[in-house]
Amino acid sequence: MKKTTTLVGSFGALFIALGIAFKMFHWPGAGVIITIGASVLAIYSLLLMNDKIQNADSGLAKAFVVFFGLMGIFLPIGFLFKMMHWPGAGAIIVCFFVAWLCLLAVCLSKVMSEKELNQRQTYMNYFIWLLAGILMLSYPVIYGFFN
């Protein structure tokens, strides 16, 4: 199952990269390739979430996996809608940010409650990357708001 999941994720990433290249050069077929890539990445996220949730030991770890899986679904679908200029892209991206913020809260609560130092540092690194990622992704909105 892990090889299948890795193969599906690799194909999704390859199709997204290829579709972006086609879109940049205005070659025909870019929309189809991006649609396939985003759909495959969403399926990859479901497969990965299924694989990881079976190994989760606590309820908080399962919540972490579920929110991470939701982010993995909303991100490529929101990207697809935004790239194709389809209606509803903003709503999907907002759902992505809400899932991201919930994951950030779960990660912060894990940092505060974890007793083992190595695990605490691991969740702190996740927290820092998630916070940095949301700030980078929301920079254009923040910049446009103040100018």
C-alpha cells in the first residue's frame, strides 16, 4: 500500500509540474493535465491519511492526521479551481486555511502537553513550519490589505 501511495503522489506532483509548464508556455492541454494532477494529489492525500490514521495511537494524533489530510485535499483542489478560474476557488482556499489553522491549534496543544522533549521539539518544528507557511501563503492578501 505504501508503494502505491508513493506512486500516486509522484504521478500527481509530476502532472501538476507538467501542467504548470504547459500553462506557462500557453500550450494546449494544460487544463487537462492540471486537472488530472490536482485530482491525483487529492486521492494521494486520502490514501496517505488512511495509511497514517491506522498507525495513530491517540485521539489527538488521529485529529492531527485528519486535519493534515483535509489540508492535503483542499490545497490541490483549491489550486485547481484558482488556476482554471472556476467559481468557488475562494471558498475552497478559505476551507484550506481553516483546516490549516485547526492543525496549527492541534500542533500547539501537542507542544504544550507533550512531556517527552524529543516529541515536544518535533511538534514545535511542525508548529513553526505551519505558521511560516500560512504567513507566506497569506502575504499577498495582507500586503494588499495595507496598501
